[in-house]
Amino acid sequence: MINDRVRSSAGLVWRHQRIVWWIFAVNLLLAWLGSLPVLATLSTVLDHSLESAKLVTGFDIGTFVLLLERPDVSARSLAPGTVGAALIFLVYLLLIDGGVITVYLEDRKLSRAEFFENAGLFFWRMVRLALYSVIPFGLLAAADGGIAGFAGKLSSDAPQERLGFLVNVGSKLVLLLAALFVRLCFDLAQAQVVRDNERGLLRVLWGSLRLAFGSGILFAKYLGVGLFAAVTFAIGIGIWLYLPHSATGASLLVLELVTLTQIASRLWLKAVSARWIALLPLLPETVQEAPARAIEATDVLPE
Amino acid sequence: MEIRCWRICLIAVAALLTVGGSAQTVPLSERVVAYRIEGVYNPKTHTLDATEVLTYTNHTGATLDKFPFHLYLNAFQPKSTFMTEAERSGDRDVEKGSGWNDKHFGSNEVKSLEIVGSGDVTRQMKFVSPDDGNANDRTVFEIALPRPLPPNQSVQFRIHFVAKFPEVVARTGYKRDFLMAGQWFPKVGVWWNGAWNCHQFHALTEFFADFGTYDVKLTLPAKWNVGSTGVETGTKDNGNGTQTVSFHAEDVHDFAWTTDPTTKVVEDSIRLSHGTVKIRMLMQPGHMASSARYLNALKGTMRKFDEWIGPYPYAQITVVDPPHGGGAAGGMEYPTLITADTTWWMPKSVLEPEFVVEHEFGHQYWYGMVATNEFENAWMDEGINQYMEAKVMDALYGKATSNVNSRLATDGERGTDRMSYVPVADRDPLSRPAWLFMDGSSYGGITYAKTALMLLTLENLIGEKTVLHGLQVYFDRYKFKHPAPTDFTATMNDATGQNLDWYWKQAIYGTETLDDRILTASSERVDWYNKAEEKKGVTVYYNEVTVDRRGTFDLPVVLEAKFDDGSTVRERWDGKDRWHRFTWEHKAKLVSAEVDPDHGYLLDRDPFNNSWTATANRKASGKLAGYWTLLTQWLEQTLSWLA
């Protein structure tokens, strides 16, 4: 049953793969634009230097660090483009979230106008939800920092040498699961907001939290997709490690495929939550407000 | 009867050899000091209650009326010079601005001091601070003799002291049950260059002491493993849960020991030109995977030193593997005892266990035998040893892979040295006393890395074998002595048959930096006014390369130019100007030009501007920018977890 549902959510992503490609394209384009100053700087130093061969046929750490130690190639001066690209990408995703979730809720191709209408309609609510999510994610990050510090102390002081490491790894796994759960809550909230055109975000979040807690199967689905993402990432990195250093094109292609898989996995999670919400009955008080395109249940209700 | 006497004599000689901890019967050094120390270690309080009898023989030629002593463990107190400097600038084990931590408290408390034959002089002990005048620093004290000591006479001090060890910091102290006891006893200063040399303990300094003999008896918990400088000469079970272990060492200038109930002992031996040397390793149970790595690196290093520098004259070398959390005890040298460094998860591709063991064994030569003043001339032990590390590690593990050797990335000793040298290249001269360096980065980058790069660069000027020969001669002349920088430079000049003072002046006493670059390069038709089409192999070009000296370090420059007909030329410029133009009229265009084509000038701060190619090759910049793009994509993806 779980497999069926995971598959059906995957089918959603597959059927609407245009979204994956678009997001991937914007992800790549923004990153490329953010990296142009890096290319320009590196070209000035490396393109006419024989020393650059050490970075092509292999990756010599000493050469690379000497490159970064040049005043004109400091990582700090090159970072703003990268950070800027990441922030713009986040805004872009928040902007299209409404459209993407509508597609997954309704499982139909929207016209461009419909897509952006929904995107615009829900943009600020998506931004508010993202801001709310900073709180639990921030707490988790703080917990991770605290536990890592404690684990470091254990690594130094505990009689058992590996205890600190085990605590660190174990806590990271637990925190990752917690992060996945938080994401599930917010994804459910996003889907609910879009389906019901709901404006009371805190009420929706509270409902999503209860729903997430009450649906072990739903979290299991998230876990399954998360594992898929982790496994494909590990496989991709494994393949990349076995490619020769000089095969830059093939290496980047493999890593781009990894990136594509990660993006698809993230959308898969959104599809899982959207589908789950789509199959829930409308709440009595929201039936009146529900848009005309309200979803028809096409599958059994979640247990 | 005769046979019996002969056998007894033979056994006595054999016993002497074993007990002496050295294959020599004739002293290798001028034995200035003879220490006899007996102590009881309390593992609960991490204290050692001991009595030291020091016999000092005056070989100085002068009459001595006072004696300075080090009390190194007093450095681990809040107002000490060591801790103040560490708090302000950071230290290997104490983070800058980390504040006082009670676990770092250590002390050497002298309970009584008696000059044998003259009575108790404890009240006359006077703490002095010759380096910074810090009245709260108690790492050096002086004692005036009631009667001056004439040349060739001896004086005996009997000192009752209690050493309290800190949780391991600056190479000494405890971690759980493990103890690394370094700099633990009152140690007399060195009469050097006509004066007492006894510096305070600073955050960036190491040590300096005279050669002599050590007879040490330690009472410890029974069955705890023990390792030390020299050799173990006996163990007595006291029947009360303790044991008393005796050690002897000679022709050494320090004595360190370690104990731990959980270590596993790994023993081996190696046959070298001077005889067989016993190898004793005290391994943490969780680090056994590194024991073969330690052993291979140690044996390889010992063979290389035996071949390149000279024999290791001691009977044993002990390797101590500190426990987790005890890293501050790792990577340290003491005579015939070194501490290593590893973890339970140390990847094979990271050669840290190897280069630490290599480096610390190298100190048996550059510190142990050639006993330079580590306070004032740290480069002479750390730096020369770092050069040897590069040579040995390169020979054993490959020039480009001697530090990191994985599929993902590689790194060699030279690369690591350049990484630490380049950012601090012009901060401090090598000749500066260690405690006067700007900070720890400068101390490390200059003392270790610059010296190694200076000698590697010298190889390019006078040849690798010549440099190694020079070091061999230097070792022969100054083993078991305390050479000064001028002894090193004069010996190198002498051994290599060249006056290299111009080089030493810049590299040791100055902060000159080297950065030669190709400023411009071009190929123009000689008949530039001719409008006829160019013909390959017929048209004559005026090729020129301008080399610009951006740094201040004067070195002759070799330039290699390659042309599109496959020909190559090498030309030399004496480097006595800010720039130089190389020109060729040739029926071919320049393809590339490179200064230092053999990549031997490792002092050069910027290797990227050393060469020029006519055609752009975008592979490296494209590759790095591609990966940067990918990292940006992943950062985007990570942040998008909020959406």
C-alpha cells in the first residue's frame, strides 16, 4: 500500500516533469551566473599558466590552496555571487510553490496563466510559512551544534574512544529525521493552504502537525523518498570518485544528474504531501471558501 | 679459571652495553650533567613527589657563581608568561582568547634545595624573568653558590620537588590514566657562548639543555606500562600494588617518560650501520590499525637517516601513541622517545601517522644529537628537520603524494610547506627568537616551512647531493654539541665548497621574498612592415619575454622558452635587477615561457605567474568554475529546504 502511494506520487512528479526540468534549469542558470566572476578570475590566473596543469590531471591540494592565497582569488571575495544565487533561488521556489502544489493537487497541466495566478496568489503565504519554518529548523540546527560540541567533548574525555563519534552520528540521524518531519508538517500546510485557499497559517500548521503525528504511513513515505535521495546521492558520488580527474565533463555531468535527482526527490516529497491532502475531505468551514476547482477524491482516503 | 674470568668479563661488558642504553662505551658527548631522580607517582592527583640529585661538572672554562634552573611546569598557571602569551596569541593546544581552564594547572614546587657540602639554600632561590620581566612567571629560578665553582670541578644539587601535571597541554600532562611526563623536573640551564642561557617557557618555545646521564627510578601502580628516554634497567614489584621501574640514559639532554595501564606494547628491531636498534611502541588498544603504519614509517626513516646523515647511536627508540583527547601529547620529540599521532578512524590516504613519526624521529638528529638552542634558533632543529621530512617522505611515499594520497586529491610535503609559508613569508626572519614571532602562524610558516623551502631551493642552486652532503658534514661536526646559526652556515659553505653567505643573508637573517614572474611575452615579425603572408619556418620572428622580479630575494633566474617548431632554449639571468628581457630572433613563434622550469625555487610565493602560454588553456579554470557552479547549486538546494 505504501509502495503504491509512493509510486503514485512519483507518477505525479514524472507526469509533470516539466516542473523538475524548469527548477533544475533555474538552479543551474543561477549557479552559473553566480559563478561567472569565479570563472573570470580563475581564467586570468590559470588560462596562460603551465602551473594550472596540476589542477587538471589531478587535484593537488597545495596548488589549489596557493591559488586561494592569491589576493585576487580569495574565496571570501568570490562568495557573494554564490550566496546571492542561493537566495534568489529560494525566492524563486517560494514564488512558484503555489503553482507547483496546485499542479500536484489537481494532477493536471495548468496553463501558464493558471500556474502563475496560483503562484502569485499564494506567494506571501509561502513566504510566511518559510519564515515560520526557520524557527524549528533553527532549533534543530542549534541542537545539532550543541550535540556536536558535547560529542566533541566525549571524543576527548570519555573512556570509550568512539562514543563521541557514535553520539554525533546517532544524533545527526535523529535530527535529520526530525528535519524531515518538520518539512512534512510544512509541506502538508502548504498543500492545505493551496487546496483550501486557507489564510490562517498557524491554524493550518497546527492541523498539519496533528496530521503528521497521526499518520505514520505518511512519514514512512517521506522517509522512503529521503532514503531514495540519499542512496542516489551516494551512488552518484561513488561514480564521480571513480572518474579520472581529467574527465571534467563526465564528472560534472554525473554530479548534475545527482543534483537533478535531489531536485526531483524534493518535488516528490511535495507530491506525496499534496496527494495526501488532496484525498482528505474538505473541512466544513472551508467548503464554502474552497475555490471552484476543488479537488475530487479519486482514491481511497488515507487511514 | 681463566675461561671463567673471561666469561665474567664478557658478561660484564654485555651488561654495561645493555644497561647503558647505548652501544657506545666511550661517552659520545661532553657529559656536563648527571641526574639521579627517584620519585613516586600518584595517578589520582597526577603528582610526582621526587628527589633529584644533579651533579654538574664545569666544562665551561669559567668560574661559575650562580646556576639558573628551569621549572617548566610552572608555565601552566594563569599569570605565567606561557599562558599569557597563549591567551593573547594562541598556542598549539590553547586557543587564543579561550580563558583560563583549571584543568591546565601544573606546577613544579621545590620543597627543598641543598648544595651538597654547603647546606640548604632553599630560601636563596630567586625567580627571574630574563625575557619579559614578568614577575609572576616562575619558570626560571637562580641560585647563587656559596662558593664559586672553578673550571673542571663539580657541584651537586639535591632537590626535593613535587611535580603536578596539567591535563595534557604543550606536550606534557595526563589524560585519564595516561601520563606523558615531559619537562617535569628542575633542569639546569646551559652555559653557552660565555653566559648562562636559561629562558622562560613561552607559548612558542621549546627547550635547550646540556648532555649528560640520567638514572631515574619511578614508583608507579603495578602492571602499568612504562616507556622512557633511554632503556629500562629493572623493575621491582613492591608488593603493595606498586612497582619501581629503573631507567638509564646517557649522552642525552632530556629525560621524558610515560605510563598508561591500557597500552599494548609492540616490539621490533632494525639493523642499521651502527648495529641493531630496538623499537618499542606503546600503542593505544584502539589504534592498533596504525601500528604497522608507524613501524613502516619509522623503519624507512631510520634507514634514510642512516644512509644520508649518519648512524643512530642509541640502543632503542620508543614510540608513544597518545590516547584520544591526548593529542596535545602527540607529535613531540624527546631523546630516544617520540610521541606519534593517530585516531581510530585515520584513513590510509592521509599520511599523518607516517609524517608525524618521520618528523619526530628526525629530531633525534636535529635536536637530540645536534642540540641547538630551540628558544633562540628554532629553525635549526624544526626547520632543518622539516627539510629532512620532505626528503624522507618524498622518498618513501612519493613527491606529490607524501601527505595525502587519495583518488579525490593529493598533497606532498612541499605543497604543505608552501601553504604555510606563503601567507607569512615576509613577517619574521628565521633568525628571530621563537617567542618574538608575530604569532603561531608566522612561527610555524617561517620556522618549519621556510627553512625546508630554503634548503629545497638551495638544492636547485647547488644540487641535492651537495646539500645533503653539507648536512652530513654539519651533523658530524656538531653532534652532541650546541651549534649556533653561524656554525651551520660556515659548515655548509665549507662542505659545499661555495660561499653561500649571500643566500643565508637573505634567507635566514632577512625577510626577503621571492616572486619572479613573466611580465610580458610576444612574437612579432622582424619584417613587421612587410605585408606578405607569414610562412611557417620561413618568417623570422622577434620573440621576447620580460621577466619581472616582484619580490626582494635575489636569485639567478633560469628561463625556458619553447617555440612552435618544437625547439626549446634555456637562458640564465643573474637576477641582479628588477627585470630582464630575453629576446630571440627565430623562424618560429613562442609557444610558452617559464621561469624556474625545474620547479626548484620553492621559496617563490606565486607559482602561477612563473609561466606563460601563447594559447589559452581553459581546462583548469573551466574545471574549477564548473565545480564552483555545482557547489552553488547545492547551496541553493540546501537553502530551498525552507521552501
